[in-house]
Amino acid sequence: MMNISEEAKVVCVTGASGYIASWIVKFLLQRGYTVKATVRDPSNPNKVNHLLKLDGAKERLQLFKADLLEDGSFDSAIQGCHGVFHTASPVQFGVDDPQKEIIDPAVKGTMNVLKSCAKSPSVKRFVFTSSIVTALYSGKPRNPEAVVDETWFSNPDFLRNKKMWYQFAKTLAEEVATKFLTENNIDCIVMNPAMTIGPLLQPEINESSTLILDLINGSETFTNAAVAWINVKDVAIAHILAYEDSSASGRYCLSERVIHFSELTKILGHMYPTLQIPNKCADDKPLKQIFQVSKEKAKKLGVEFIPLEVSLKEIVESLKEKSSVKR
């Protein structure tokens, strides 16, 4: 760990009760940081109890009420912080009103947080939780030879036309953040994690975890898709390593492995022979090709990448503990 000044050890984490954010908070507290954590409703035990139980929370965790769509609601949490980890953003793949449910919270919400940063002269670094989806839809072919890296940018017009609202919102939010922070001379680092799985700290089941939950809970088919995967602990630690490394800059793709659902179900079936894992694809089309995601930049930060098999075991065990798995 780099020698971090005391001022730099005061940080804000937005959307702190979320899946990735909870792990960021846990690791920051372990490393001696003071964390000002924003949540929509600090009085909701489902959102905050798991954070309040973390080691170091009594001494160094402060909860703040903030809403992405409320002007200025992040001011007090961000005031006096040296760094901001902006993870608050809805993760939903099926929506009725994309503008209201996804685009506004992602884009306007990010702008709201950025404005609070600009008001606080103490803020020097901004670590933004984006997604690998902001790189995957660049128009370049994704095949086994293709290596997606930090120079790939998704095309927002393509995503809008295809009504891929989550991907569209993330791409737009990343553009907005990078532009604003550059103009305001705040160091901006962007994290682009793949589909994130692994142990859950929060009681509620998040969107990426439901993908695995469905496979182990009696779904009859698997999706015809090749997906990049990463462990939530690697994602959280990458955020902090990037914050602590003064030479870190730009975007960081975070993916341990790209694998088709057909392979994923084989691994799960092998690990859990008693669970009913589907072995049939949801459509009759040729299986989507896998591709590669560059690990080079993330490895330079010091990310060691937990193997996918371990991540799968961790998430299944975590879901079993939450009794979400049908016996």
C-alpha cells in the first residue's frame, strides 16, 4: 500500500449499500480510511445494518442520506473528502420507463455528484464505477481473436437504437463524468467491471447475482451469451488500488474470464451435482462466440484476479446462506 496522507484517507462512497460499494466500504475501513457513505434511506436496516457491522464502522463510518435525483443532496457527504468513489447507479436490465428508471439516475445522478465535488475544494480524485458495457459495443467484431481493452468505447447511438438502456445509460454517464472532471481539474479514474459475482454482504439480492440464482434454482434453459465475469472483491480492491496509486489514470477493464453460459452451467453442474442446472440453450442459434478482455492495465494496479470457479462457489454458497436456493 502506498503511503497515503491523512487528508487522503477521508473519502465518500456513494450508493454505499450496493453490492460493489459495500465491499469498497469494507476494504476502505480495513485500511484505516474514514468513510462518508451515502444511502437513500439510512433508517432502512436492510440497507445499512450490514455496513454498520463492518470492522471499523463504529469509529470511521458516517452515513449520509442522499438521492441521485435531488440537487445538492451529496454536498454534505462530499464536503471535506479527498476522494469520491461514485458507485450509485441503478442496475436493471428490464425496465418500463428507461428514462426515469435508468437514464436519469445514471446521467443526471452522476452530474449531481460531480457538482458536489466541484463545490468542495478538498476533492482531488474521483473513482467512477462504470461497466465493461461501455467498451463492448464499439462496432468492432467480438470473436476469439478480439481483445477488448480500455481503448474500446461503446457507440451510444447503436445502444439507443437497440434499446439497450442500461448499456446506454452507463456509456453516457461515463462520458459526462470524464468531461466534467477534466474541465474541473479533478483526477478521474474509471473502473469498467465485467459481470460481477462473488459473496454478498448486503441482504438483498442484486441483479448480477440473480443470473446465477436462476441457473441453480430450476431454470430450464441458459441464455445464449458469452459474458465476461469478475469477482466483487477484485472489483472493490481495484477501485482502492487505483485511488491509492498516483500514477493510475483513465479506464480499467476488470474481467477474469469470458465464458459462454453453456460452459458456465457445466462448471456449476460439476461443482453442485445435486442442483438442477440447465443443460439446454434458450434458442437454437449458433452459440455466441467468446472474446478476450485485456487484464494488462488492471494487473499493473496489482489486481490478482480470483479464478471464476472460486467466484461461482462463493456466490452459490452466499445465496444458500440467504436461503434463496431451492433445496
